[in-house]
Amino acid sequence: NEKFPVVIFFHGLGSGGNGDSDLAEVLVHGPPKIVNNNLSDNVFVDNNMIMLAPQVTNNTWWNDGHIRPFLDYVINKYRIDEKRIYMTGFSAGSSGINDFLDDDPNAYQVTAATVVAVRGVVTLEGGGYLAELVPYWGLTAIGDASNTVINSVNNMAGFLNNNTPTDVLDNYPGSQIDRTAHYASDGSGWVWQDGVVGINHVNPKVTLYPGSSHATWEMTYNNNDVWSWLFAQVKPSVVITSPNDNSTYITSDLVSFLADVQDLNGQMISQYSWSSSIDGYLGAGKLATTLSEGNHLIELIAIDFGKRGQVVQIEIEVVEKIEDEIFKNSF
């Protein structure tokens, strides 16, 4: 009955094929190359991971239309720990991840993402809100043409900054060496450090390598600090204890909203919020309130100290009255 974390890798434009006789093209770079080089001793075996590498056809750019069906398949097919779903990809693969984060309404299912040799962008209007839910690290060369990772991390930081524009390059120390920045939401803004700094700080992050080479994936995927950072991200554990899924209330009922929410260290999280598809924002933490008549999609959002978020949804019905008390929800 054990469940496993999963890494899903999306290849670059040169590794496409027919999914059969061309599938070996996926082994040329990234996680599949790491596994293929040593099947029994690699970062995925060491961390008890499932690693999956789908393939699209030649010269096809990944997008949400590819990634969502594959992710749904993975969750339904394998014994996946849904608190530990990781995505990574480079070039066209990074473009697909960015498109997924920007366009998919349930992109919060992803625990964390690393995008390399970045193409595509996460917009403030689309995926900016994920800055509070999905740790994101972009790694690319400062001179790489179409360096869109700058726009993505600026947009995500902008969301954390109350939709105020940010510019990670404002205090960039220079391109002589590898440098990494994280956005400190405590008010200090973007903070730069020398090197490829992984485990400290969470979301959002950007590493800029010197030069203009697009081929930055080898140096990234061979860096254990990158994997250590990714695998350290775990979504909060959330169990809604009240109300029950598919329960029924009447409009005069005071509905109790309770949940057991813990961070990755097993510490209780007291700050989480509730909303209704009909009544909107309901409040934070433990609360009790009446609801309007109708079928409510209730959503709980819990965010831990590291900007790792979990979203849980249930459905309840609220009616004017219940003729037969046997159908009334028991408190």
C-alpha cells in the first residue's frame, strides 16, 4: 500500500519521436540519461522515486494539452504520493511546464517545478497565484535568447507583492559567476547569492548562469543540490473533518468548518482559508457559518511556511428545508 513520489520529465525539442522505435531519443538528456547511465545507483533510486519521461512527436512543443492528460493518467495509474508530484523539463519541456502552470486550473496539484534553459512564461494573470502554492525554480543562462524565466519569476513575485511589479535584475550583481536569487516575501524583495543555491529558501527562485549557451541542462541535472531542493518540497497534509463530503444542510444550519492541517514536519498549520463556489470567501481557520441555498463546492487552501500549498475540495448541498429528517446531516 506504499505510495511513491514521482518526477515527470518533459524533454526538449530534439528528443521527440513516435513513442515506440524513437523512444530511445528521450534517454539522451536529463533524468532518463541519469537512470540509463546507472539503473541501480542514481538520485531517483536513492530517494525511492518513480521517474516518468513521456515523449511527444518530432518538433512538437509541449503544452497543457499534453501535460494534463498525462498527469491524470499518472495519478490514476500509479501509487503516487500526491503531496510529492514534481515536474522538470528543459527548453520545449520547460515551455510546456510554464504553459501548464499558466493555463491549467488545477496546476496546484504539482508540488514543485524546476525549469531549465527556459522557454515560455508564467503570467501574473494566469499562474502568478501559484507563487503561494507551488515552489518554482528556473535555471538558465543570462544571455540565452528569449530568457523568459525573468518574466515568470517577476510575475510570481509580483503576486506575492500584492500585484506590484518586481524586477529580479534590479540588484543583479553581474554575470561573472553562477548566481541564484529568491524572493523574500518578508519585505526584503529579491535576494541574490553566489552559486546554484538550492535548499535554502523556496519560492520563487531563479539561477542565472554566465554566458549565452542554451545547453544548460547537463550542468543543472548533474547538480545534486538541484535535486535536493526539489525533493525537499512536500505539500501540507490536509484532512477536512467537517463538513463531510456530499452532506446536506438547511439554510438555517450553522455549518462547522474544521480541518487537520500539518506541514512537512508534522507541525500543525493554524492558518488556512475556506471558500464557497456560491458564497465566496468564508473565512480562515476553524469557523462556523450559514450558507446560501444551492450546491456548494467548498475549497480549503492551506499554505505552509515555505509557500507550499495544498488545495482540497468537497461538495455539500444546502436546501431550504428537509422533509425527512433522516437525510439531515448529523453533527
